[in-house]
Amino acid sequence: MRNNLIIVCLLAVFLKSPAQTPVGSWSDHLNYSSFRHVVAGNRQIFASTGSSIMIYDQEKIQLRRLSTINGLSETGISAIAWSEDHHALVVAFSTTNIDIIKGNTVYNIPDIERKQIAGRKEINKIRIRGQYAYLACSFGIVIIDIIRTEIFDTWKPGTGSGNCEVLDVAFGNGEIFAATDIGVFSADISNPGLAYYANWSRISTLPSPAARYSASIFSGNKLYVNQAGTEGDSVFSIGTQTELFLYDQGVFNTSFDSTDEGFIITGGNIRIFNNNGTLVRSIDSYGFGTPNALQTAISNNGIYIADFSWGLIEKKNSGDYRILTLPGPVSNDAINVCSHNGKTIICSGGIDASWNNLWNPMRVSVSENNSWSHFSIDSISDPLRSAVDNTDSDHFFLSTWGGGLLEIRNNTIVKQYTEKNSPLQTIIPDKPYVRICGLAMDKGNNLWITQTEVPGSIKILKPDGSWIVNPVTINSPTIGDIIISRSGKKWIVLPRGNGFFVLDDNSTPDYFDDDLYKKMLVYTSDNEVIQFVYCIAEDLDGNIWVGTDQGPVIYYNPDRIFESDIKAYRIKIPRDDGSGLADYMLGTETITSIAVDGSNRKWLGTAGSGAYLLSADGTSQILSFNEDNSPLFSNSVPSVAVDNKTGDVWFATTKGILSYRGNAIEGLSQFTNVYAFPNPVREDYNGIVTITGLMRDTQIRITDISGNLVYKTVSDGGQASWDLMTYKGRRVATGVYMVFCTNSDGSQSCVIKLLVIS
């Protein structure tokens, strides 16, 4: 618990409420409470989380995000640097891709990433000098011209025997210094031949000239270098003589940074020196906690610290330390996302390919009403799934792969169920191996739970707190997710090539004599057998969709599952090339997650090609999102969820969480608070107008004030969209437009007005 914290959460003026977010827009949901890098300009502070950048405008007292959503080429940030002279932010990625941001324009330099280089390719540090950015790389120094946004040269300090890893660079007295894994090298910076290693000289006055030196800075006519050690780092000063400047056992320095009057050494704590090397200030505590600082910058009499544990810390003169942050989840890790009625729960646990523990500490984030709450417990690991009470959205449960079942009420963990206080079982006595994956609520608000490697694979927690243990033991080494269909049947995923299991308890969970159940593989209508099942979902028509390693398959008559060996259907797409052949829809993809939106369309996550939106029947591909054509952080998408209330589609990727504002929400039983947004539509708006609060399959007619028909459509679930175009492909003229809404049988209707300014 953090006591006496000053946490400042400043939202950019462009952050909007969910109801105003345009259809088709993206939002990142990244962690902004752990930072790795920070650099400062005269007006702005830039702090990197390693996945995105938070920008603090000191004049406007405003925070905003910079990620793939609004400009960055990718995630995985390895270093950043700021050029005040050219008002440019240089961002290096772990792929060695480079972005230069000037104002609202992002210039990408992919040359290093594309070039074939033997050995590792990494960018460790960026230093700015004049119009050039010097990149300390695992294979040398790359110089980028900030004005021309192109690579200027590549230099090769070292001995000539293979690549020398450059970890930092410094400048002073007309020389450039390279801190490397085999010593510190110097050269005349005006020498035109620095691409040749022999024009560099290794500094021999250091006690260990060929050791690993991870940081460097030039200040007050001296060079300071950091020798990496196993029990602590040693800092040496090199001037007229070489001396040990600083050593603290157990302290490992992460960054040397310059100030107007000296330099800063950051390594857990922060030490600020003047140009003479005299310690001016040491920061060993924030008052509310101990620093875990990785980099420090000074701007306008303020100190800004990128702290891995606490976030971005600001210290103004005569003021307290305070945390600058933006709303977001507690972790960028996510294995599962569940979203319903405006509440989204993200579990950040994990298992490996063999379903063994990853031992990720419990980090669970909940988004609701445009705010976040978090659950973090280091003693419990690997949270996997969540299930919300049907009658109380503030009451939900979490499954863990070892820590049993957690019950949450009003954002507080009220109970942990293990083998000690429930029928749940551990696979190793007195050890934390109460492994639970699947959770699902039935219509009676009974919580169905799947357990692995123990007798009684299915357990039920009743609303009154009592338990039911179903006597069936599923013959499978691992038991995964469970869904409950409208007819009450329980469909359970059996991972690792064991197909799935179906149970019909005839709505009598505590009476077993009438139970029907079967374990089965996927048998298709083409007489194929598919063993690997990853996910199961029921659509709005009652069909069961199954995600396999050969694309999606569908059971169109799922209630007959016990009557005969029913077949699953694979969706065939004709080639239309005269061959008469067809291909299976996404037939080579591993489908990791299936979510159904309010228009009965299917959102699919895949193991390696991003995410897809299919039509209601699955025969057409409406959208495809991947790293190349969208802000999607990663092509590996383990979980997708659709919020039926807002239409937001949540993607849990292996590099973080983000959402896309879809155009379909759940259709209502009657017209409820029907409105259009944005309204009014301003002359500079070029997006889509959304009409929401509708019934499913609402007939929409839009006319001008004189009654002339301008546009007509049918709603996607409870929502409809209009691109502001007439049938002739022209934007409508300025005026008031009438939106007439009628349900499918004509028994209900409503009318709203929309003002358009063109």
C-alpha cells in the first residue's frame, strides 16, 4: 500500500468519454506507472515505459500519450533522446527501427532494421550533439542527421576482431568517447575515417582497460565512465589522471545524464554532481518509498525520474515528490480480457505451452466508467480468467493457476478459496497448485469451475456459498475454458490436442443421475478430424463456434450433440477462378479467441496473424488488423472481448492491451435514449456519425428537413453508422437532418435530429 502519495493524473484535453469516441478509433490501454527512460526539453518532458511514451507539457500542465495509436511505428522502445535545438524526439526500438518526431510528424528510418548485420542488433543509448543523433549500438555507432532524417555515417570503434558493442558515447575537448564491452575508446571527432577501427584508441589508464563499460559522460574537463561489476559498479574519472570516483557495493548504475551545471548518475538512487564532480544532491527516498530509478533529467528547476517501481516522479523546488501518471492497467501483460456491460477485466497471468506455471505475480486490472482499479498480490500467481455476477457487476471471481479462486466485491478481495476451505483440490499436498482455468455463470448465478489433474473436474459454487462437486472426472491432462450455452449445456476446452467436453446437467447441478456428457474431437462435414481446440463461443443464433489450429468451425445444431455424432462445418470460400475449388476461411490460422458482437459478427484473435472480423455467417472477412496495417501492438492475440454496451473491441496482445471502437452493440428490447454522436457535426469532422440506443435490425431512414431521403441502412445490433455521404458520394450540405428509426416489425419507432455543418 502506498501511503501519503501525491499522484497526479492529468488527462489530455483530447481524451473523450466513451460515448463520444468515434467508431473506428483506437485507444491504447498501456501501463503508465513504470518508466525506463526520461529526457527533458525546456517545455516538455518525455518518459518511456518501454512500450509507449508519456509527454508532460509543463506550460499547459498536461499529460498525453504517444504510442502506435497516434504515431509511433511500433512498441518495444530501447532508448529515447531529445534535441532542444531542433525540437525533435529520437526514438529507438528493440528491432533497431528509428522514429524521429518533430511536432505532429513522425519520420521513420528503418535502414538499420532492414540491414543484414552479423550478430546482435541493438540500440543501447542515444546522445544528441548539434544536428546529429549518435546511436550506441551492439555493432558500432550510427549517426543520424536529425534535420535530413537520414543516416549520416557508421563508425566502428574497437580492435578489429569482430563487432564491438558500444553501450554509450560522450563528447569533450574535440573528442568522442565510446564506452564498450571491451573498454573505452576515444577518437578525434573531426577525423573523417572513424568507420575504420584503427583510428580509435583504447584508453589504457583505466585499471581494467578491456573491461565492460556501460555508461559515460564528459563534464568539467573530465570523462566519467561506469565499469560494470558483479557486486557493484565502479565509476572512474579520467582527466590529467585516472581515479576511482565512485563505488557502492550492490549499486548498479543505469544512466549517466548531463545537466547545465554538471551531471547525474542514476542507479536505483539518484546522485547529482556539479562540473567539478562535487556531490550536490542525493535522492535516496521519495518520502513515500525508496527509489528504483533508471534515468533522471532536470528541466526548469524540476527533477524528473523514470522509476521502474513508482512511475514518473517529479520534484519541484521546495515541493514534495509527486507521481505523474495516466490511467491504465497495472501491467502490459495480458492472457485474458473479459468485457460486459461497460466493465472490462484483464488478467495478466500465464502458462507455458505445456500449461505449466509462469509464476507471474497476480496483476488484475478493471476498467469501468472511464476509470481503472487494480489488484496486485505477489503471494498469488498466474490469474487466468474472470466471471462477473449476473446480478451485481461489482461482484466477480478470478481463477488462478495455483492460487485457487478469488472472490472480489466492491474492488476488494473478500475471499480466497483453496483446498483448505473448499472442495477445490491441489495437485501437490500443501503446495500452491490449486489449478483453475475456466469460469462461467449459469442463469441461476451458480459459478461453474474447471479444475485440472484432480478428481472431480467440475465444481460449482452456489450463490449461498455452498459447493457442488460433479462426480465426472474428465480424462484429459489439462482442462481449460468453459462456456454455458443458452440451453444450459457446458462446453469445455481440453487443451493440448484433446478436443473438448460437453456436459448437459438438465439444469439440475446438484442432481447427477440425469446428466449427459461426452468427450470428443472435432469431426468435420468433410470427414476430417481436428484435435487442437483453443476456444469456444456461442453466437446470437445459438450456433457454437470453435477455434482450432485450422481456423474456425461451426456447430449449427449444437443441442443435438448427444443425439448423434454431429459434424462441425468449416467455412468454404470459393476461389471464383473457374477451378470450382474453395479455400477454408482462415484455414491455416490458429484461432486463439472468438468474441461475438451485437450484430452477431465474429471477432477472432490468432496466434500469429493479428485479428479478424468476420460477417455473421463467417463467409466474408470485413476487417483484418495486424502490426503492418493497424496500431495492433502484436500479431499474437491471445484474447479478444467485445463490450456489448459500448461496442468497444478489446485486444489482449503479447505486447499490451488496446481497444477498437466497433460499430455494433447489443440490440435493446426497445428504443432507449436514442442519440447520434458527434452532434452537431462540425465542418472539419471527416469521420462516421453513430446512432445508438437502437433495437436489433432497426430500419434507419435519414432525410433532410424537407423530407428528401438522403441515406438508409439497417443497424448493427443496437447501433448504426453514417459516413455523412449521399447516394451520389457527396458530403451532405449544412442543415438539420431527421433520423427515423423503426424496429423490424414496425411496432416501435422514434425520431431524432442531427445538425451537420459542411
